Amino acid sequence: MNRLTEGGDPNPPTTPQPNTVTRLKQQIASGRYRVDADAVAREMLFKLRIVSISRRALLADQARGAGRAARGSPDE
């Protein structure tokens, strides 16, 4: 189910509504549930971007900290 092409909210609430859970349970029980591969891929890429951004931020922070340590404290 692609929310963007169906006119749904591109930022759905993080907590599913009870009717959504019930509908999904019914689809799974009847064997009609299908994974939206595009949505899964988007989420995976989004999470990889977050990891990459976080890693760069940590490395930049470490580099700044190492630069301060090499120069000494401002009181010296």
C-alpha cells in the first residue's frame, strides 16, 4: 500500500489506528497481506542516511576534540 499514490498522509502517525491493526490482522489471516517493497526500501534507505549522518557528526566532533587537545587549553 503506497500512501503517496493513494492520496494518504505521507507522514502517518507512529501509532497505528485500531482499525488499521484489525484490517492488517484480517489480511494476514486470509493470506491477502502483501508487503509494500517500495515502502520497505524507502525506510531502509532513510535509516542508512540517518546512520551515515550520525557517523559523520561523531567523527567531526572527535576531530574538533582532538584539535582542542593538541592546541592546549585557552588558559595556557
